[in-house]
Amino acid sequence: MTTIQDESALTASLAARLRLEREARGWSIAELAERSAVSRAMISKVERAEASPTAALLGRLVAALGLTLSTLLARAEGDAGQSGRVARAKDQPLWRDPETGYRRRAVSPRGTVPELVEVELPPGAEVAYPAATYQGWAHVIWVLHGALLFHEGAARHRLDAGDSLALGPPQDCAFVNESEKPCRYLVVLAPR
């Protein structure tokens, strides 16, 4: 499992994996920039591990690459600790957004469908993703603890502990924690 002490190693692994994914598609940095709406300079910094990518930035990049963030993180960390159908808690990839403190853990064993992702959103934090992030993937959000305000295009959904929401057609979305306590939720993803 990646810990906060391992962040620089994970940044380096993410940098290498993003470059590999881009090159595997035969894309230049300029092409990925055009497809993701992320500047060439920022992509170059991320690929050289000179910048720690935020959740929003990674969301745009993985959407352009046709991946989920969980898939990218799992590929960046490799198969360490995973044996077949079991994903031990200590080996589940954990990533923290350097901007918001948002933490995400890939709960399901690598390569399984649906994908399960546990997220903890700190008080006052907001993480936004473009519609392209949701292209080709069905999403269900289930709030485990706290309260979540979910912006889905123009719609606003307040979800309390135990509430769930199936996302509609891809739209720009934002996860918002307006409370003074952390919000923990599970995201279930499956290909459409």
C-alpha cells in the first residue's frame, strides 16, 4: 500500500506510467495535451516527475487515455502484493491529491469488474472532473460516512450516509464536502 511517505515514489511511478501510456498510443505530448485540455508544459512536468498531479488533472489525462484513475494507479504501482482474486488492504493502492488532500484507495483486485474505489474527501474540499472522465463508464456513488454534495452538470445531489446515486449520461461533475467532517464514499465503476 502506498503511504504518505511513499508519495515521491508514487509520483515517479505515475510519471513513468503516463509516459508509457501516451507512447503506447503513439501520441506526442502535444496530442495528449489537445485530447485532455492539459497544457503541454504541465504534461511534460508530470512526465518528468517535476509536478505532483492533482486529482482533477489526472482525471483529464486518464479520460483522454481511455483509462480509469484506478487502472492508472494500479499500473503505476504494479502487481505488488496482489494474488489473483484477493486484494489485501495493506496492498491496495492509496493515493492522495496534493491539492485537496482527497484520498482514494483502489479496493477491488486489479483488473476486476466492477471497480471499487473508496474515497475520503476532507472537510471543505472539492474535486471536479470533466465529462470525458465518465465516457464509457457507469458510475454509482455510495456514501459510507458524512455528507457529499455531488454536482452533475446543472443538477445538485445531496447524499448522506447510506445514500447512493447512479450517474446519468457523462457531464462535468464535482464532489464537494461542505461539512466540517471528512466524507467517505465508495465509487463503483463498470464499462458501459
